[in-house]
Amino acid sequence: MSTDSSPTDPSSLDCDEALERLFEYLDGELNEDVEKAIEQHLAACARCEPKFEHERVFLQFIAKRAHLEQAPPELRKRLLRELMDAERRRSNE
Ligand SMILES: [Zn+2]
């Protein structure tokens, strides 16, 4: 029995393919098969997982930020700072 660690499963993606689909994945635009393949890749790949996590947090941040556009500048600045602190705290957990 050899312990060959090369990815042989044809349904699994390599890192380039996974990262290429990162934003589509985060937007939920992929079909279930591709989505599953990416989730499998992320579960197995220590290199891509943090990148996806980082982008996900970033997109959430942008989405929250969009709400702040209507707020007055002073309030916006303060909320923005609180938001960034919250994100930082979360990523440290
Ligand atoms: Zn990878």
C-alpha cells in the first residue's frame, strides 16, 4: 500500500480551479456539483481554505458597508471602525 497523496479524484478540483471559482462560490452561483467539489477541496486543502474564509469575511464586510453609505460621515466612520474591529476579533478566534 503506497500512501500516494496526489489528488486522483477527477471530481475534485485543484487549487487554481478552486480559486478561479471563489467568487462564484461565495455568491452561490455555482451548481451543486461544483459547489460540493469546492467544499471538498477546501476541507482537504490547507492552502485554499484561509483564502476562501478571508474573501467570505471581506464580502460580508462589503455588504455591511453598503448599508453604511446612507449614514452621515461621522457615524459612518465610527461604525466602520467598529465593524473592522469586530471582523478582526472574529478572525482571531
Ligand atoms: Zn487548494
